[in-house]
Amino acid sequence: MTDIQSIIANMTLEEKAALCTGASAWSSTPIERLGVPEMIVSDGPHGVRRVPDVHSMGDQSLPATCFPTASCLASTWDVDLINRLGQALGEECVALNVDVLLGPGANMKRTPVGGRNFEYFSEDPYLAGELAASFINGVQSKGVGTSLKHFAANNQEFERFAISAEIDERALREIYLPAFETAVKKAQPWTVMCAYNQINGAYGSENHWLLSEVLKDEWGFEGLVVSDWGAVHDRVKALQAGLDWEMPGPKERRVTAVIDAVRSGELDEAVLNEAVRRILRIVLRAAETPKGGTFDVDAHHALARQIAGEGMVLLKNNGLLPLKNPQHIAMIGRAAEQAHFQGGGSSHINPTRVAVPFKEVQHLAEHAELTYAEGYPTDNSFQQPLIDQAVTLAKTADVALLYIALPSFKESEGYDRTDLDLTAQQVALIKAVAAIQPNTIVILNNGAPVAVGDWIDGVAAVLEAYMMGQAGGGAIADVLFGRVNPSGKLAETFPQRLADTPAYLNYPGENGVVRYGEGLFIGYRYYDARCVQVRFPFGYGLSYTTFAYSNPKVSATTFKDVDGVSVSIDVTNTGLVAGKETVQVYVHDRQSRLVRPPKELKGFAKVELQPGETQTVTIELGFRAFAYYDPAYHQWVTEDGEFNLLIGASSADIRATLTVTLHSTLDLPCTLDRESTVRDWVNYRRGQPVFEPFMQQLTASMSAMFGGGDNGEGGIGMEMQGFLLEMPLLSLLEFQESALPRPAAEIVDDLLTRVHAL
């Protein structure tokens, strides 16, 4: 690679400033005299949206494979398959002259109404991080970069350009940042894209703590930070915060502002040079990969079909599926003829081809009679004649396939959903058809959970097909006729109703602020903690076969946190057809100083089994599987104690539980001060030699002071131990200061000196 420092040394101030802002909607600023080429980026993340003219934002893009969106990808729970997807995207980037693909999206699904949820993986940070890292490694293995986005807390479309997400440090560290952290540490994306919104009062583009202290310094991110398109408010502040590259361009005023700031001394040129260094490193790295040529359209379409088939989740099946040679199939719903396979907005792809669901079923059931009814209109009007026509067809059929797509006026980038419902017409259609046809199968095309209401009780089967990509019509047929045994597992909880969801009382915010009052408790963490019934739990998905779990083992029942443990279990296919099962491992801390969710996903593995076959699945659990983030220490903390390792087929279907004992190797600094409670003093293990004798004297004197009884209550009707524990030690001593040999403050200060010296 060209000597970057030499290039920087020969650049003018004007060239440096210009390089930090785009030259067009999709390209960087070249510096021809120094041999620095332009770099071209393209929207993603589930396809390459390469527009022919880099100066245009809205032109139709060049044909590319439209793969399933992230909600479907995540339901595969298959890191190897996602890596293959990344490789295919990388190949298409090379063919279409794209240097960096803008994706994947790793934000959490805080609420199921988020308008961009179809582009994000999961409500769980561990799952999202593993999938994002695999995606990035796949793309970048082809010499093409990625842009991990949107950093951070871009969890809603409502006021997304400006709203401040107010999130406590622990929730940030345990929920909203870990997927990004995993992706950065395991895959080193070439770029990270900032979010539009503010995080605790600072815009994503101007958040020094987030971009510099956490991302670059703490996590070791080596690439460049790029703005989301139009996310920069103050170019100088953004540079100072760690935002290296502003997009889109050109923006002459931004360039001039940077030049003026350096000349006036407002901006240290060393800060500008660091941004330039990071940009040059990626630009020159991208130039090392020759661009052009073609990609294998057929092979990528076939891969898209495979991914869609593995990402679809069978939610209900009374035994009707897979279909067994039906002679008359009623195909009902607009989505049967007009495939609903991707979302609206910046990720909209011009597909190389589209598999029409009707034709794909026709191909696999070539001897059956197929009839079609539209079922519901393109708008939100209610049209009874369409329902009547569908009912007439369904009456005489052997089976009715209802293709129900959530229309774009209810779900798209740019706005959040107002509810979880299908349209009134769609609900009425399902109920009417199911009332006269017991063999009714509902196929859902949507990007996020929907409320199934009571209509689900009347149908034979429900297949969640998500936004399944251009080949999804064929993948649906594969699943319906048993060519593919469904193995998808939900990467997000399907609630009973919107009012049950974790963020319901804290969404969408007001006066420019949205408070994440639910803290750590999003998704299944919330439903578990509140014992709230859900429609379909996280990790859930049916199969055409069955799996038995047996012989659970752990590598050590007692271990050090730095050593970790491995968990293994035998999984047997007890059915008659081959299938895939995803084994999930959750960790439950039986006692902790700070509140923790009842269980958290910390490992998973997908295994393929022939009928009667048994395989041993082994999952490693490291330090972070048992740690929580403690804001008092500003670090990840483990504590001595027992943990339950829960092995399951979903978050609600735990098949085995193992108990292990962890020994923490941490030597945490003392955080006790004058305001610490007696409980704080008691819980500080290292200080027990100093404090325990003092505590015995204190308990005796307080009991004498307030009186006592056989039941442990003092003369004032209070349980003394609980009373003592919750008071600051200094305040407690001040109650009896007249009986003390010296002032209470001096006694506490002396104890603090002795404890801090340990």
C-alpha cells in the first residue's frame, strides 16, 4: 500500500478538508496529483443498490440480487449461511464497481413498531452481533468494505433525524452497543456509519464518547467513521468528535468551515490529519481490488432461495404441512401474484428477477388445478366483493393458500407503524376463508411482528415468510411442499398486543427526547421478568420433524471467569425426515449485586440431522457470558456464585439446566465513600477484615439503643437488620454520636482509609 503518511505530508490544507467530505452522493473526493482515487459506496444491506450516476440519489439502480431482509436472515440463526450471503454481495459489489457496501444494520429492535426493523437483525445483542460479524467477514473476504450501521441507538423512525435517545450507561453497554462491539472486534468493518439521532444529548455525528472513546480507543476500530446521509450538523464539531467522512457531497461550505477552523486554531490540524489518514487507508485498500466483470446471476438467485427457505419460520401447523398432492389449490391474496419481497426506502433493490409465488406453486404442483383471487386491494379500503370471490374459490378447493403481505402504507423506512395489525380487509379475508375451508394456510410477508389475533385459531398453518427476497416465492413453495424442512427460529418476540411490549410507555418520546425507561429489559428479557404471555417466544420455530435433547454436560462445574466453560448436549432427530435444529444456551445468574434479566442468550449452534441421527453440540461460554456492566466501575464485572446454564429450543422451551459455580478473578477498586450504605460495606468482600468486627459492635449498640425483642424487631417496631443495612454508615453513626469516642465522620474516614489501603 502507498505510504499514507507521505501522501498526507504532501497534501494541502484544502485537499485534506475536501477529502473529508464526499464529492458526490456516492463517492469520495479524489486527489489525482497524489494518486488518490475516488471510492464508490452503495446502499445495502441485503442487495447492492448501485445507481449508474454517482451524483444521483433517486435513479433506478443497476440490477442486483435482492436477498432476504435482515429479519429473515436473522431467523436462519446460521452464521455460515450469512457468511456465504456476504461473499455473494461482495462479488456483486466487485462486478458493479462498488468499493463499500452500506450495511449491515446492527441496531436493536427495541419496539416491534420500528419502521426500519426489517433491516435489523434482532432484539438480542448477542445474536445480532454474531450475525453482523459473519456478514461483514463474508463481504470483506472479497476485497470490498462494509459500513456497520447505524451507530448507535437508531431504534425508531419517529423524529430519527434529531430525537435524543436518553439511555443509561448500563443499558447502552449491555443492550445497544454489544452487537456493534462484537462486529468491530470480530470483523473490523472498513467503515462504521453514525446514526442521525442524538444519544444522551449529543448527535451521533458529534458524540465524542461514542465515536472516539468507545469505538476507536476502547474497541480498537481501525477504519473510518462515515456520517449517515445528511447526519452532520456542525462539520468541525463532528471532526473533533471522530466523524471522519461526511456524506453526501459536494458541500463547499463544509470544506471551507474546516479550513477556516484550522487556520483560526479552533481545530487542531492533527485531528484533521487523523481523519485523512483513516480515509486514505480505506480508499487505497479499496483500490487494491480490481472492479468490473460479472457475477453469477443464477447461482446468487439460488442462494437467495436457500436463505429465504431457511429463514422462514413455521408458526403453526396442525399436520397439514407439508402438502400431500392436493388436486385443487386456491391461491388467495395479492402477494401470490405480486411478490412482496423487500421493504421501501434506501435498501430498495432492482432485482435481477422475481420468483412469483403463484408460478412457483404451479411449478411444484404441476398436476393440480390452481385458481387465484386478489383478496385485498392495494390501498386501505374495505372491499367485500374481493372477500366474497376468495370464499367462492376456497369452498371447492382442497387447500387455500392465503398470501398476506403487510402493505407499504403500514410498514416502510421513514415512519414507524402505529399498530401491529394486518389491515381490516386482510383479517376479514382470513376469517371468511378459514370459516369455510379448514385447510387454510396463511403465508405472511412482513418485516416485523404482527398481531395474529383470534384468526390464527381458525387456520391450519401459518408460515412467517418475512420480506423474503427476490427468490422467496420459490422458497415458500419449497417449504409448503416439503422440499425444504423449515428450520427458521424467531429472532424477535411476537407479542400478544402492542400494549404488552417493553417500550410501550416510553415510546415515541416528546419534546425531542425519548427515554429508554425499560433499561435492560427489551424483548424476551422483559417478557420473562414480567411473566407476560407472548404469542410466539424468541427463538421459536416449528419443523416437519422432532428433536430430542439428552446427555447435557459442562466442562467444569467450578471454573474461573477467565477460563469460561463449554456446554454440550446430544441432539437426536426423532422424526422421519431430515431437519435442522438450533440449540440455544441462556445464562441465568442466581444472585447478583445489580439487577439482571432472568436469562440471556449467550450461545447457539445450528445442526443438521438425518432421521434417527444424533450429534453432540458443544457451545463455548467465555467471560462475557457471565458478566454484567457495572457503571460504578465503568467495566464488565463478574461475581462469585452459581449460574444456571439453560439449554433450549427457544427462550420458552428449555430442555436441560446445568448449574455451575464461577470464581471471579477481578480485583475491583474500592468504591466506598462517606455516603455508602451499611449494605455496601457488608458486600465489599475485600473490606470484611476491617469492617466485620466494627459491624458486630455497631449492631449490638444499635440494638441496645432502640430496644429489642424475641422476634428481632426493635422497640420502634422495625426489623433491625434491614433497618441497618439500608442506611448510610455515616448517618447511622450520627444517631448515636453522643456515645461515640469521636465524631462519626472521623470514624468513617478512618475506616475508609484502612479499607482503601487493602
